[in-house]
Amino acid sequence: MDTKIDTGLGEQPIAKIMVEHGLKPNDLVSNSSEQITHKMVSRSVKGRRLNLSIQYKVLRALNKASGKNYLLKDIFNY
């Protein structure tokens, strides 16, 4: 039985949102009050499957950096 989970889900909507606001991964990392890394942000953009707690950390950092109030469904399509 093959239980392999597809981890490469393609570019996520967060990539477009970051471009619209002129944000770089460093902007999210520096605006976060939580422990997130550049690698987490990079994986978010590329569509690597992240656990829910990391998704929420990235979401909160994006909301703080952009001044908007996005939801998880707005930035991830999985």
C-alpha cells in the first residue's frame, strides 16, 4: 500500500499576495512575534505542505506585515 503524501502543491496564493504588497520573506520573519524562519516562508510560497501551526504562524506574520486580515483559505489552497 502506497501512503505517500504529495508535498509539492505548486505556488500558493500567498506568493501573489506578497508580490502585491511588495513583501519579501524577510519582511514576514522580521514582523513576526513568533518563531518563524525564512525556510518556513519559502516553503509556504512554493507549496510545500506545512502543518497547521506553521500555517497560522505564517498567516499572522503576513497579516501584521501587510496590514490586512487574510484567512488561511486566502493564502493556501490545500
